Amino acid sequence: MKTVNYIDLFAGAGGLSEGFIRQNFNPVAHVEMNAHACETLKTRVSYHYLKENKLSEFYYKYLKNEIGRNELWGMIPENKISSVINKEISDENTEYIFNQIDMQMKNKKADLIIGGPPCQAYSIVGRARDPDNMENDPRNYLYKFYVKFLERYKPKMFVFENVPGLLSAGNGKYFKDIETAVRKTGYDMVCKVLNAKDFGVLQNRKRVILIGWLKNSGLKYPDFEIVENNWQILKDLFYDLPPLKHGTGETFTYYRLPVSEYLKKSHIRNDIEFTTQHVARPHNERDMEIYKIAIIKWLNEKKRMNYAKLPEHLQTHNNKTSFLNRFQVVDPFGVSHTLVAHISCDGHYYIYPDLDQIRSISVREAARIQSFPDDYFFEGGRTSAFRQIGNAVPPLMAEGIAKKIKELILKQ
């Protein structure tokens, strides 16, 4: 197959990129400002390189703490590791990033640019919490840098991912500005709101997927088929992980049951017999009592708990008129509600759906809700891992998008 090269901007932990790699796209560069996310990307680059060269046992040694990270990265060619560019995309750094990408590309051409600027400025929740409605947030204008990369590398297509709030932010002004800038650069584009659950992800996660292509190229927005499934969180996604008490977990852990059909189809479990980062955060007694009430109400009545109706001694927040659903249980009998980066602050919005394990979900369980494979390792510790996972594009969704993009590009 012809090599299809891409650049990943605002790459995060690499969820979007993982889907494209599965469809045999070649990553030329990942650009990301967060240091821990870049370490995660380098570790994943190491995984793919070692797998391609039939040396996966060294990656698994790393997961088991038998070798260190520097030793792992030291096995990888320098040009592979340096393809991860740890820089903020800004006026100050643009030329440096261009030069770094150019060195990676050599005589190659970028067929595709993927990625989406940080979404907090476009988030409806973020705007509700900000007294200025996020109007003065500089992240509103990061799309201008994305356009600069289109101007420089002229890829055949691009994929721009963001939250649905992008369409309404600034009363629609920012989206219109993006569309105008993209069209001036020589691209046509179509924007649709897609849901991760329609790609087989066990999560109700709506995202704006804006896809563009060079004018008069004959390319178009792909047609995506909806994946029908009856999978369930507790029965198909969490069932094989060892039970945890709050504040416990091991560096790596062996599965307690054979692989399910869903875990196999979604590429979450592969050929190894263990996973990592199945670690739960600790909780105080008050939160544990609240979790128990929330679990009972959800399992018995299929209703969410209203914070304002908790017993007085459990209420510590002064705000009793908004965000009353701040404690939520993951639905065990269907798909999860949207996983967001706030899970790095506390686990109240993602309570494990079982009275035998009163706690919030573990890092690995959060990663599974996002459809990350079990051999994906998130660097930087528990809090950073949660943030990286919450900000990511689910790899299973990304793979579905990549498959259709590949079909279009290879017809050229």
C-alpha cells in the first residue's frame, strides 16, 4: 500500500493518531505542548517501532518495570523519538515547529493533517463557569495556527476535531471564522457532529468532526456507517479486571477472566495476559457515603442523584442550584456518559457501578471507556493520566474515521 503521511497537531496523548496508525497511516510528527502527554506519545512511538521489528518483549518489560523509560526510548531510532515535538503552537514557536517537521519529512509530502485545538474555550460547560463566557480566552483563536499548517504543507485532506460547543461559541462567530479561513487557504470543508458510540465506543461522546480537502480534488466528506451493538460496560468492558478498593491498585495486573468478544473486536485486549494502571484514587468517608447513595439510586431506580437532596451532613458545596448532577454513576447496562478531563480533579462524575466496589473508576477503566488498548501507557502519574485520557479522541472512533479517509485518498 502507498504510504500516507500525516502530521498530528495538538496531539494530546495520541488517541486520534492511534486510530490512523491502525489504518497504516505514517505519522511524520506529533506536536503537543504538554510534557507528560509528549512522554506518553514517545512511549507509544516506542511500542509501534518495537512491534514492527518483532521486539515487543522489551516494551512489555517496560510495562512491568523491568527496564526504565530511558532504556526503552534508547532502543528507538532518534528520528522516531524526535518526531514528538514538545512545543506550544504559538507565534513564538511556529517557525521552530515548521523546521522540526521539515527535518522529519525530508523529501516526503504530508497527505493529511489531523488534530483539534484545546476545546475548553468552546465548551458549553466551560463558558457557563467563566464570567466572561470564555470570550477573552486566547484558545478561541488557535484555529489560525491550524490554518498556517494547511498553508505550509498543503495536505490533500485534514481532520479537525472539537466539542459541539464550537458551533455555538461566540454566537457562531468562531466557527464562521474557521470556515472562512479554511476556504481562503484553498480547501472545501464539511462539518458534522458525530457520536463515538456509533463507532463502537462504549461512550455517549458527541464531537464536531470537520473534514476538509483541496478544492477541485474530487475528495469529499466520507460516509460513515453506524456500528450497531448491544455491549454493556459492566458485562463486556470492566468484567475481567480485578476488583479494587478505593486508593488501591498495582503497577501491572493480570486479567482474572478470558477476553470478551467486545474487548477483542475493539482491540482493547490483545495477546498479552496483563494490563497496567488499574489504580483507583482514594476517597474520604463522606464521599464514599455519597457514592453509595448514588449507586443505589441508579441501580434501583435508574435515576441520577440530586446533590441538593442529599442529607444535610453530606452537603459541603454552597452551590445548590446548578451542577446538581456532580455525582454520577457509570451506567453498567449501556454506554458511559461523556468522559472529560475534569476526571483528573476528582472521580465524583464517574462512580463505579457496583456496591461491592464503592469508588470512582480506575485509570485503566477510564482508558477502556475511551477505547484505548490495554497496552497503552500514560506517563506522568495518575492525575496526568486521567487528564490525558479525558482530553483524547477515542482510538476506535479515530480508526473508523481513518478507514474512510484512507479509502478516499488512495482512490486519487
